[in-house]
Amino acid sequence: MSPASKRAATVRSFATVALVAGFLVSAITLASDPGAPDPHILASLLVATGIGLRIEAAISEPRS
């Protein structure tokens, strides 16, 4: 496995964690207090970061 491929796999894993955390924050906030906007801002930042990292990993991964 090349270093570029390992890096892409690491970035993809981190992006998945960010996406899951963002969706969990949003779901927990909706269940407990739907009126507070601050946790939704955090959740949207986590999801946007996760999506961006997944795109970056897909672009930078070497083709076989």
C-alpha cells in the first residue's frame, strides 16, 4: 500500500467520523431541544467538513 493510498484511507476514516458525529449531534439536539441553533451550527460544520474531506480523499487517492 503506497503512502498516498494510506493517507487517503486515513482522511476517509476521519471524514466518516466527522459525518457520524455531525448527524448524532443534530439528532440528539432535535430530540432534546429543537429551538437552540448553536448545536445545529456545530453539526452542520462537522457534516460540511466530513463531506469536504471525503471529496479530498477521493480526488487525491491514486488510481490503480
